[in-house]
Amino acid sequence: MKAEKERAEQAGLSRNQLAVEGRIRPATLSDLVNGKVKSVSFATIIRIVETLDKLDSSRKHNVEDIFVVAEEAEEDVE
């Protein structure tokens, strides 16, 4: 979830703001950002995107703003 962290930083948002406004556990966001989860619920994805839209109204956000494609993630490992 590296993209989510970068997107939030670009918009001047903290992970804590995203957690509070989106009613998402901070530990869940932390685990997502650090790649410690194997799955994430669709409801959580929707909440993250909707909260980004609410907190950063400069543009509409989508799932590509919060997740890195697996190929890119593999490149990070190498």
C-alpha cells in the first residue's frame, strides 16, 4: 500500500487523519502500508477511497491511488 502513503503525503494528510475520518483502525492502515496483510475487505478499500475524496477534494481518487500493482511490488523486492 505504498501508493496510499504517497498519496496521503502529497495531499498533506496523515495516516491518523485517514484512520479517524474513515473510521478505519490505525493498525489496519499501518499493516496495509507495511505489506503485513494478505487480504483486505472491499468495504475497507471503499472507505479509504471515499475518505481520501472527502479530505482531498482536489480530485477523485480510485483504487489505483492506494494499491501498487503486484509487478511493481516485486520490483521493489529485487
